[in-house]
Amino acid sequence: MDFEGKHYEGEITPSEEKGKNGMPIFFRVVLDGKFFAYLCCGDNGWKERDGEGQPKGLVGEIGGYIGEFYG
């Protein structure tokens, strides 16, 4: 994935717990070999589950990628 001129590679691992729509409740995201965040989708879009302060634009971009996969 490319974001703001930087290329990222990583892994997204879905939780086993599913929501009403069948999509996992949260996702563990690792970028470039380092833990990035646990992400979840709420009423106002994608956010960090634990609020660690990752860039919102990057969180949204990753969330969009996840949404396309499950959409």
C-alpha cells in the first residue's frame, strides 16, 4: 500500500469475534514488520481500538483497504 509517498507492506489479522454484519470486530495491523495498531470500524469510520495516536489518514487508508476486502 502507498500512502503520502511512502510504501508500506504488512499483515492484517482479523479477530475471531464477528459483528452483526459478519465482519470481524477488530483487526491487528503490522506495517513494515512492526505492530501498528488494532483497528475497528465505528459509526464515524475507522479508528484505533486503543487510541495510540497513529495518523488518522493512515488509519483511514488501512480501514478502506480492509473494507474493500470484506465489502
